[in-house]
Amino acid sequence: MEQMQSEQTIQRLRELYRGYGYIQYKMSKFEPYDLYVHNKSFLVSKDILTFTDADGQLMALKPDVTLSIVKNAKEGAGLQKVYYSENVYRTSPMTRGFREIMQTGLECVGEIDLVAMGEVLMLAAKSLEIISGDYLLDVSHLGFVAGLLDGGEVPEDCRSELLKRMGEKNVAALGGLCRELGLDPEMTEDLKRLTVLYGPPARLLPQLEEMVRGERMASALRELQEVCELVPEGHLRLDFSIVNDMDYYNGLIFRGYLPGLPSGVLSGGRYDNLLRQMGRGDAAVGFAVYMNLLERLGERETEFDADVLLLYDDKTPVPAVLREAEACRREGRSVRVERCMPEGLSFRTVRKVG
């Protein structure tokens, strides 16, 4: 049953992406090891399963899809939009054994502007909505953080440690590290303040305006203001503890959460710096949905036979019943239509049409 639900979710995600003009990307299970070893710090899992093929070339069982997409995207060929459903092979943090993990996601490579970024963020929200109407999408912007560090003339080799403390929301350790580095006290307070900021854009964007120092921070704030309008505010939060490696990421970054799951099921962002590392001059933004985590969501929802029981009577127009049922399904909820409450079944919500 869970496998069937997972396949249905993947199919709905594919249909969503195709509806926005994205083309399916297919790749082999194996890629040359060099592709990954030169970009190891970009990978979620640093362990790579390798073997030598019949020609003597060292190959890797793919731990990532994004690197392959970027490698094969043609520079200067315009905006290239692809989606994928692929298994990757990574070590489990608990067992250190390799696991096969299904990812579904998309990448947009080429000349990235606010329209492209906004579309990707909107598709991330729609992807989560297909799985659950109770999703949250947390958004950050590395340009805002980097601009703050630029203003304080923080050395490049010190930034990763500062980002690590921000990611942990460890304000005390962050303050201590800033003092060790001899950073400006005012900038230190802004960093600490930024680390604990969390909430809806309408409340936090005015606070961010007060912190702007220089054009890099101002530009990042303008981007946030634009793209935040594309996701329903009840599902969107700003969270600057979401930080990634600045060697690869450079702009908007985001993470998606579902109730009952301890970690994010969706992760994405803009990663122009990865392309620079690969000798390219274009840009890229994308995200992945970690389908294996949805198994736990399925365990949580097995107590219900359907999300919604929709009841009707003889006075209810047939089109009204069927339209309301379809509207619920478009929101990602399963719906059972009945004249009366069926025995032996349970539902998350019971509604009457009309």
C-alpha cells in the first residue's frame, strides 16, 4: 500500500513539473568517480561506493543527481529545465551502510532571473502541497548573510565555522567565535539576531530592512520580498539558520517540512558557485524531495482510511458533490464520497456538501 502511495505521489509530482515545461532527465546508475571526488563537499554524503569497470575506469554508484545534470547541461543554450525521479546511493548516518534513496526533484540551469527563482520556489511549495496540505516551507538567503559578513570584513576561511554555529542555532557559541575572531560587536549582534529570527515574512521583512548594510544585502532582501509573495503566507517562514556551504551556494535557499517528520523532506536553493567551480559562467537553482522520508509519513497516516469523508443527501446537486471532491483531491487529500457514515472506517475530516 505504501509503495502504491509513493508511486502515486511521484506520478503527481511528474505531472506538476511537466505542466511547467520541465523535461524528464534520465541518468545511468553509474558515473565516472572524478565527477564526485572533485565536488565532494557539495555532496550530502561524503562516502562514495566505487568500482572499476571492464575498461579500467573508476566508476561510482551515483550519490547525487544535480552534479550529473549540471555536467550535461549545455552552457549558453538558454534556460534548461529538467525534472527527475532517480535512486541515489548514500551512507546511513546510523549504520554507515549504503542505502538506496529515491529522490524526485528539478533543476533549472542557465540565465536565472527572479522569474525562474520564483517559479522554482512556487513549485517547491506545490510539491509539498501534493504530499500534505499542512506543509511549511522555510526560506533563507545566503546573499544576505554573506553581505553582513562582507561588511564586517570577515575572512573567507572563517565563514564556514560561523555558518555552522548559525545552522545549529547556537547563539552562545556563535558569539564566542565572533569574539575570538575579533569581529565588530555590532555585526556580532546582527549575526546573533539573524540566527534566531523565525517567522512569517510580513513580520520579519521589516526587521531585516533595519539590518541592511550595502548593496549585496539590499539586493538579497529585494529578492526575498519578491519571491515570498508567491507562496501562501500561512505556509512560509523565514529562517536564517538555514545555511549552506558558500563555496557552492550563493542565494535563495529553502527547506520543506511536513508534520510528524523530524527532518526536512525537501531541500533546495541557488548554487551558481558550484557551476563556477566546474568552470562554467551560468547559474542554477533547484530542489529535491526525499521520497524515502515519506514512508514515515505513511506510517503516521495509516490510522485513517481517507483524509476526507464527503457526505451528501438527495437535495445536493450531483455536480456540486463531485466538484468539491475534486477540489479536495487537487489539494493532495484523499476523498471518499458517501451518503452516510460507513461502518468500520475512519477519516481525518468529515464534511457535508453544501
